[in-house]
Amino acid sequence: MDYALLLATHEAQVAASPEGARTSRQHRLYACLRAAILSGRIVEGTRLASTRTLAAELGMARNSVLYAYEQLAAEGFVHSRRQGTVVARVGLPRAPEQPPAVAPTLSRRVQSLSWPRAGADDLLPFLPGTPALAEFPLATWRQCLERAWRGLAPAQMGYGAVQGSRVLRQTLAEYLRVSRGVRCSAEQVYITDGTQDSLGVCAHALADAGDLAWIENPGYYGARAALAAAGLVLRPIRVDADGLAPDEADWRKAPPRLIYLTPSHQYPLGAVMSLERRLSLLAQARAAGAWILEDDYDSEFRHGSAPLPALQGLSAEAPVVYLGTFSKTLFPALRLGYLVVPPALAPAFASAAGALMARGRIAEQLALAEFIDAGHYTRHLRRMRRLYSERRAALQGAIEQHLGGTVALSGGAGGLHLSVRLPPEVPDTLLSQAARGHGMVLRPLSRFALPGTEAEHNGLVLGYGNVQSEAMDGLVRTLRRLIERVDG
């Protein structure tokens, strides 16, 4: 056996790691031999070279070889016998002649759910859903967080209550009643790790695999992923100027178990569901025994008028689970969201949540409760409404000036993004790829549509929350040049 080649190959594999650079050569020899035995390259019953011979072959001290052999013997990989050091017979596999041909795969239900996302994208222009990160009052938040940690008792450092901090739940219940018209008490509120976590819990707790779920088309990709991952069958429902628009045939032929929607600011097209449509949906969902998942992800940012009350608050017995998040109003890395379940569902939901939900982040929850109670949250929202209104106007003005007649705008009534429809000769996926080379993230509208309907939705979703107003004109000029290039 060519021990020198074996050791050189092993050392080349670990040379790039910081740990490999700090490891002694005697330990690297031990690790090399151990790996070769485990992989079957050195098979059971093989007599290793003597310590003197191997030391001479590798150009190292004999004591280094002795160390490696002694460590292997202590772990049971080799035995020292009169004929020398022999690899132990412990049922190790022989090295295969060829690597296995089977490639690792994911389950069928998630293979189509990938959405490429790099952490560096968070700071690039037009990424949807990213708030103005530089405008967050970080110093104030740090103070709230430090006070929360200082006041934390040992008893609070366990897994905690399933529903989350009662202090935060009480604070949230009061805030939602006043600001969003949500009918709730602290007993109905559950703190989650964000909307994606909330959706996963609801999908598993309120439906069985194979049940039908209606979803807006085009719609929020994360909801599609969460419901599909729970084994639900997704039915795309079209969206018009008044929001989700099921017809009588949908209710008659495919009554759902779950209905996911964003009524206050449809994602990504921006439609606001009319009152007539809301009341009709509540009545028909109740008759069908369906649960509505109301995702109220960015309704605090309504441009030109007060935020619209939640769908959940329109009826005392509404079959609605209300979902909210702090990713848009504060910052995504906080990873805190919440859901509000109907009173009649709360006792049973608590049991399911205990099995499905992670618990923790108590310091962050207490800090958030203080942040809201002290008025910091309301002041921050007030500032952000003005800022986002300015940024939306700047983007809309630049689009109208440089792309007027080329694209059609929608979704400007609120939130952190605008949607634009592109002409058929400018495929949104190609335009998105071209924009990456110019430091812009242009999310293709077609990627928000369910499979088979992508061609009906050719456009872009442009997030403006984290883009300064003075940068909009130059960015849209670049976008115009990219459209001309793709069109040509």
C-alpha cells in the first residue's frame, strides 16, 4: 500500500480548513488511517506496515507513527499481534469499485418549491418584502433587549409557554383590537417564528394531507410552499381588482378546507378586497366548513388613508385565523410573528400547537412588548409610513416617466412593493436574470403563479422599502435599458 499517497490525499482534503492547518502531523496520520479503514480502502485483516518502516516511508518520527497506531488500537480499529498491527474485524464495508449511481433527492412534494435566495440579496434594490433597514431605531431596540435580559429570571429560561410570553400576547391583543379591528383576547394569540411558521402550524392543525386548499393566483410563494409541504392539494383561484375571486363553480365543485388570502393588500398584485367580497367570502366559507387564513402582512403601510380593518373583525364568529408578522414593520431577522385563532378553536389549537410549534425567544418577546408599550412601535410606524409613501411616489414617478406605455402598474395603494405588467415580448424571467448583473433583484411575477398558469402573469414585483428615493430614477433608467436589450 502506498501510505505516502494515502496521507498526501488526506492532507490535501483538509488543507483548506483552519482546523487542518492547526492539526499536528501525527494526528493527521491517525485521522488518515482511521478514514481509510472506515471507508474500506484498508480492509479488515490487513497488516499495517511496521512503525519503523512507515516512519521511514513518510519521513516522520517513529513516535508519531506509534501515536497513530496506539490511538487506533484504543478505539478498536486495530489489534497489535505478534505478526504486527492488524485491522480489526468489526464488519466494516469494503471500498466499492465505483461510487453509487443514485443521487440524493428530496421528496416529490418539495422538489418544485425552491426559490433561490442569497443573504446578500437583502441589501439589493427592489427585493420585495425588505423594509428600510437603516431607518430602524436600533439603539432603542438594544436598550429594550438589554433590559429584558437583565430582568430575566432562571425560571424563564426553560422552553416556555406554548403560546409565548403572556406579556407580549396581552400587548398584541390590545394593539390589534385598536389598530386592526381584530376581535381577540390574549388567550387567542400565539407567538410564532414568523408567518411561514404560522402557516405550517395551521396547515397541519386544521387540515389533513390530501385536503383542498385555495390559494390566490398569483400569490405569496411562501404560503404555497407551506401548504404543499403539509400535503394539501392546491387549487389556484384568480385575483381581480377586488381580490380573491372564486365563482360558484369553485364552491360547488371544489369546496376547500383552507383558504389562504391577503385581503388588505393582495400579494403581489396589490388589490384590496371589497367589503361585499369579504362578507360573501365569510358566509360561503362558514357554509362550506372552511377555515380562512388571513395574512395581514403589511397593512400598517396604507398610503393616503388609514389602514383597513381586518377581515377577521367583521363577524364575531368568523371562521378566520389571523396571521401577522414583524418582518415588514421592524426587521426580518427578528423572526417573530403571531396568529389569532377563533375563541371556539383556542382550546383544541393549544394542544396541537404544543406538538407543532417551537418555543423560546423569551428575551426578544419581552423586549418587543416593551417596545410596543413604550410607544416606540407606533412612532416607528408613523415615520415609516411617510418614508414609504415618498419612496413609492418616487418609484412610480420614475416608471411613468421612463417606462410609460411599456408597462402597467398596480399595487400602489399600500405596502412596500409595486407590481408591473410587462409586454409579452419581454419575458420576466430573462429580464430578472439580466438584472442580476446590474445589482438589482427583479422578482418575476410569473414565479408567483401556480404551475401551468405562469404565462398569464408576465411582470415584475418591485420592492421599494429599502431603496432610497433619490436612487429610483437611475435604477429605472437601467431597467429601461435592460427591457430594450431583452426585447431586442
